[in-house]
Amino acid sequence: MTFGALGLVEVIGASNGVMVLDQMCKASEVYFEASYTRNGGHDTIVVSGEVSAVTAAVDSVRYNPPCEIVAAAVISGPAEETCRVMEDWKAGKM
């Protein structure tokens, strides 16, 4: 599977992850891909869509955060290997 763009936002806590996802989905037409929780409750929310939509979604939480944002990034035209990693995340292999 290929993606036009991926947006990643890292927060602390799953409930904060839900708030971030909700805001991003309201800001533009993006699609939830995965939520990845790691050490200390860091939760990374990943959305996909067209580059402009993903950028608008990530910017909406970056510049008007509903909670503390640890990190945020947009990957436009992700590499094939990055797409494979995303599929592994979604399948619970990582």
C-alpha cells in the first residue's frame, strides 16, 4: 500500500491521542492509520491522506494543541520501506 503522506503526532497518554486524532480528523480529510503506544505511555497517532490534508491536520494540533505535543511530523511521499513499516504497525507486528 502506498500513501500520499503520513502525519505522525506523539503525545503522552491514550486519551490525549484520541483528542489529537479527533482534532486532526475535524481539521481536514485524513484517515486514521494506527496508534502506537510505547514506553512511559507515549502514544503516536498516525494519519494518512493527501499531502495538503495531512499537513493541515498536523498543523492544527501543532499550533492549537489540545494537550502537550511531544513531537509532530509530516512525511510526504513516504518510501516503500516506510509504507511496509506502517503495514507492520497496523498488523501489530511491531
